[in-house]
Amino acid sequence: MQIVVCIKQVPDTNNIKWTKENNLQREGMVSILNPCDNYALEAAFKIREKFKNAKITAITMGPSQAKNVLNYALARGCDEAVLLCDKAFSASDTLATGRVISSAIKKLFPKCSLIICGQYAQDGDTAQTGPTIAGMLDIPVVTNVGQIINCDIKMSIFKQVLKDGVNILEVKNPSVACVLKGDEPIKPLYVKDYMRSQEIGIKEYNLSDLELDKTQTGILGSPTYVFKAFKLEHQRDAQEIKYNIPDFLINLTKNGGKNG
Amino acid sequence: MADRKIFVITEYKKNQNVFSDLTFELLTLAVELKRQARENYNFELEVCATVLDSGIDADFNMLAKYGADNIFYVKNEKLRDYNLTYFSSAILELIKMKNPEIVLFPASTVGRELAPSVTSRLQTGLTADCTSCNLIKEKDKVKLAATRPTFGGVLMATILCKENPQCATFRQGVITKSALENYTTRCEEIPLAHLFETPSPIKNVEFIANEIKKSTLEDAKVIFCGGKGLKTKENFEKLRRLTEILGISLAASRGAVDLGLAEQEIQVGQTGKTVCPDLYVAFGVSGAVHHISGMSASSKVVAINKDQNAPIFENCDYKIVADAVEIIDEMLKKLSSC
């Protein structure tokens, strides 16, 4: 059984530093594996515990720096890692990204049973790439998956977490699952894990390997584009409270936000 | 051209027999875009609501009241419960038939998987979780300019789409719904039975409802939110106790959730929930824009942070430079003594 886990390298937006002028400090920004994707990997490993012959491939699209997250995925226990890298891929929007990844899956893993993605990426947070990959492959997708209860070649059973309850869904494979970030801590890695990762190595594919045309990817292949980017405006004038803070807060709470 | 269309994908709450608030908010937005088209660009946009169900008693008049000029109703037994395959193929078919220029989707759990499932099959773009949108003229064409937080919410980006339909999703609470005084509507039932003949590859086995939900964060009147500054789970639990004593709602920032202080379910911000309470008190929240975008609609905001340069202080009505944990302790002490 083949499982593909789609992962993404993201800037660590939790540790953003601001300049004195309150601008984003881009220097020294650290890249990490998108937090949800760690749980996507974990979900795949759990399936392999049951089906020992399951082969898990981590795949990402990005520049060569994205090898870091692939090496990490290998160290965590993936059997294979694939980097989709081409200048023509850069500045792809979610549709073009979905096109590149789905083309790669179609070509490299035609017999893939399950594709697992993180529910959303910490940087873009569109939560679209998973459903887009599914749409391009014309296969079913389930988002907000809290647990993959079972998965074999023919069928998956997913626990979908909704606002008002959980949904148990039986889905024909191949399918796409977008998994939520779990609560369990991620196991630390050791040197031996990274040594294993080095031994396996990363496979790289470019535009022509995937038989794509450059009008289908990057800026040319993206229907959306950023017209302008700006900082959020602030609309409140803060009044500083220095004394009797607990009383102030308790009163404000009791009055539903009205002071006095 | 007379019938240029804007689609609003409606959401129907079966158990309550009503359309969701977000449906009316999207209709309000569509009416505003219609106004801009008429006043600024001299063309008519027809607001069309799509309804998918097995036969409902809901008041279609409500859709008209919030601005639907036209209702496209696909009625089929297979649409009784939400099923992505059936719902996305019905919407896809409606779009192909009616050719709207703009499609607005709800950014609900369902909408967020439905929208990209439709747009990827149409090979068009989708701007997710927008906070506002307008019509603008770009290269001689009137385009939907949809604005959303990006880069973890640090920046806002206005996105345009080269293809039609131009699609966007909006979260509940970012638009204020407003009803029309005079309205008329037409309802057209569209049989699409052929779409539902093949069984869906997705089968609903069981739905297990949550136990009595006290109240949802989206509807809360007062919210205390804990951030990374609370540092430990014990401190976060103190804040939880405080909210229980005061009978109000508890939320967490992404920083707190990532540190494992709180459950993701109560996360507020770009990657969590969007809230609009009367009072929002942030305890030890730094206030990165991805957080602000989830709570900026709150009426009054109080921020408590040790760091007087914390960005949250630029987005609050009351600024308190102090250790949030100490304040929580003092409040607990006061409340237990009275």
C-alpha cells in the first residue's frame, strides 16, 4: 500500500520578531515543518504499524531549501522523500500548487491509496491545497480529520471533527485526508534518525519530469495574484489602566464591556 | 449584458430549520457588490442564492429579504445530509449552467472543503477567509478585489483572479448582515437528478453529536483569552477557573495552543475561530496580526501584557502593562473572598 504525505516548509510565524517601527523582521527568520503536517506524518506511521508493507512517501514542492523538511520527514520514518523543484513552480497559487502536486502523484504513485495533508499551513492558511489536489485527481477528500480510524487499499474510515460533533465517514480509496493538529507531543529525533535520512536521500523532479508546461505552473498557471499587500490598520485608541486592575476587569466583565 | 450574476452558496441548518447567519452576511456582501457595480461601473449584477436540499420548509423569503434576486434550488433526496461529492457536483453544475462572474462561499467547515473542491474542478482561483471585498477596475475589466490576512496573518493581501468565476470564502462575523426593506425574488427549481445516480465514494456512517455545548465562542458576549505569556498549563487552568466563576467564555491564542497550554478547539485567530464579543480580554497575548484578525470585531478590547511594546496594545481600548498571571491570581482572590 502506498501512502503519500504532502508537507510544507513554513516560516515560524510564532517567533516573528518586530522592528522598532513595528515592521516584520525578515532577517534570521526560521523555517520549520508546518505544525499540522507533523500529525499528517504521524497518521501515516500509525497506518504502517498495522500494515507493515505500507510505503510512506513525503512530498513537497519548493526551492532546494525545502530539502530540510524532507530530511526531517525521512528522519521521522518516511520510506521515501520527493522534492518537486523548478523555477517555473515559484509563485504558484493554490490551484497551480495543487496541479503540480497532483501531477506528481499521478505520475509517480499511480497506485497510491491514501494522500494525507495537514489541514492548513501556518503561513498561508488557505486550507485549500488538500481539497485542490483531490479535485485535480477527481478523488474524494475529507477535511478536519481528527483520526484515521482505518485504512486499507480499498477503503478509509475517518473521524471528522465538526463544530457540533464528530462524523464517522467511510471513504473509497484513493482518497485525500486533511488532518488536524493533534495534542500528543512529537517524539524527539536522534542522530541515528538523521543518519537514516541521509542514507535514503531525496528524489527530485522538475517541470519536464512531470510533463507539465510552464503555462500551467507558477505565475502563468495561477489564476489568482496579489494586487497589493499592506499592514492591518489599527482602529483603537488605547487608554492605559494602572490602578485597581482586578476591580476594573471584574466590573467591566459584569457590565459586558461598559466601563462604570 | 443584462444578467451578470453573483452566486451566494447558502448554508441551511437542518436541525433549526433556518439558514445560517453567514448566509445572510454573504447576501449582504453580494448586495453591496451589486450596488458598486450599478453606481461605479454602470452594470447590473444579479444576486443568486443556491440552495441544495432534499426538501426544506425554510423560509426562502428570508433569502429574498437579504437580497437574493434569484434562488436556484436543487432538490434531491441525496442532498438530505451534507455529502461533499453530491454538493460539489451540484454547485459545479449550477455554475456551468448559469455562468456567474463571482461566487461567494461560506468559510464554514463545510464551505472550506466545498469551495476548493469546486474551484479546482473549474480550474479557477479561490481566495479563502476574506475579511472584505470590493469591485475595482483592472485592465479595463471590473474585478473582485478580495482582501485576506496572509503570512500567518502578519500582512493583509488583496487578491485578484484572472479567471471567472472569481471565488472567495468569508468567515462568520466579518460582515454585518442587513436586511432590505423592499424585495422581490424568483425561485427556480433545477432538477439535476442525473448527478446523484452514481453512489458517492463518501459514506456517512455515523454522526456523534457533542455533549451539551454550553455556548459557542462565536456567540459569546465576554471572552477571556490566554496567550503564550501565561507560560504554563497550570496558569492557563487558573484563567479557565476565572472564566467559570464569572460565567464567561475562554479562548486561547495560537501561541498558547502550540505550547500545549490549551486545546485547539478554543483557538481564536486566523487559523482558529473568528469572534465578536462585547468584551474581549487578552491575557498575555502578544497580538500578532493573525490573532487580531480573529478578534478585531470585538466591541471592547482589553490587553494585559508585560511587554509594553507588545503589538496587542495597538489594537486595544484598555492597555494594562502587567504580568497577566499576577492579575489572574488577584482576580481569583477577590472573587473567592466576596
